[in-house]
Amino acid sequence: MQATHKVMVIDDNKDMLRVYERILTQEGFEVITAASGGECLARIETIVPDIFLMDVVLPDWNGIDLVRTIKENPTFAGSLFMLMSGLKTGFDDKINGLDAGAVDYLYRPVPNREVLAKVKSLVKVMDFQVSLENINRELNRRVAERTNELEERLKELRDSEEQHRTILETAMDGFMQVDTTGRILEVNETYCRMSGYGRQELLSMTVYDLEDAEDTAQNSARITKIIAQDEDRFVSRHRCKDGKIIDVEISVQFRPIDAGRYVAFIRDITGSRQLCQGTMV
């Protein structure tokens, strides 16, 4: 039992106040007493009891109305109320008390041991509620913390992806991503300028539509080599949109994601090859 649990006893019978104060204090409760509804209201201006143990028939208040009045104050949202009466013992009295917000309504005479057991039971309920609230707060904190981490990570990924795209778009070499069937999945502006095709045109094509005079056997052998070595570099010839043939050096890597992807950087070496051939002549 926690010594911090406060029980307020409201009863105009001073003998009963002393009895309840004694048995509750012996069990480790902090007990506050009031002999009237007015005194109760005055005391709770500076004290927030965990449990109210209240007589229904008071000299200045009806205990049921007093419960309803106290519960209107959000300060006491977590407090529990138990009503007792030796006069108001009808079925309707009990229902009215429970409707007002009391968690129990006892008919007097009631043994002190039963009152004590009821109070202890309410404390367990309160402790369980507090435990649930603490767990809920901790879960909310962790969810918020994890959400912030994920949002930060997502922002980093977006920034990284944007930076990656900017680098590819401004690269001097052409860039292309191709699936295992040869279908072009991504291409940068440099290759668009190099080939004369628009981006959407290229995304509807395969690499075989671009290569000039490449036979099927050579393509198959090249793909097998790339998969085995994960990468390759070779020279090929691409046909531009206007029919012009350009010599290209292709550096390609195979990435085993999404059923396989080829990532290639393509450099136009037409000028250098022509210069080399002219020098040899």
C-alpha cells in the first residue's frame, strides 16, 4: 500500500469519523476528515484526495449532489467516490448515487472490515489505471520518437534521391538503367541529347533498338559475362534518332534487385575514335 494515497472521509457523525480515520491510518492511508459538505469543499481547495468516503445524508448537502458537484471539477477526474447511508437505502437511492459518479454505494450498518476492504479494492483500481496511463504515455512517447526518426530518415532518403538524380542529370556521360529484358527504365538528359531521342521515347524502347548491327549471340554472351563478373566495360555503336551512328564506351554493372537491373554509363567516343583512325592513316 502506498502511503501517498489520500482518503477523505465526510460524515457528520464524529465518532464514525474517528473510527474510519483510525482504521485507514493504520493501513498506511493519509486521511482527511470533514463533518459537512461545506467543510469538504473548503478542504479540497488545497488537497486532491484519491478516494472520497462519503455519507449521503449531511447537514448541509445531499452526498449524491456533492459527488456530482465535485466531479464537475476536472481536478478530481481521477478521484473515486464511495457513498454510504443508513437512511437512504432504497434501490433508487443507490442508482442515483451510481449515476452521479460513485463507484459504490454501501448500506449502513456496514462492518469496518468491509469498508476497509472496499477502500483497498478502489486503490487497486486506481493503481491499475495509473499503470495503464503510464504505459500509454510511454507507448505514445515511443511512437512519437519512432515517427520522428522515420520522418527524418525519409527526408534524408528523399534528399539523397534528389541529390542522386541531380548528379545523374548533370553528368557529362549518359546514364541508363535497364531490366533483364533490355527495357530502358531510366535515362538521363545527357543520353537524350547524345541520341536525339526524348526521354519518354527512350523509356518505350529497349537497348537493342539503339545498338547497331549487334547479333543475338554477341548480346547473350555479353549479358552472361556481366552477370558473372557483376560488371563490364566495352565499346559498342548506337544508332541515333536521325540515323547517325555513334561510337560509345559503356561501363555497366549488374545489380540483383527487382529481378535484376543493369546500370550503365555511356560515353560518346566517336570523335576520339575518328581522330585515332585519322592519325593511323
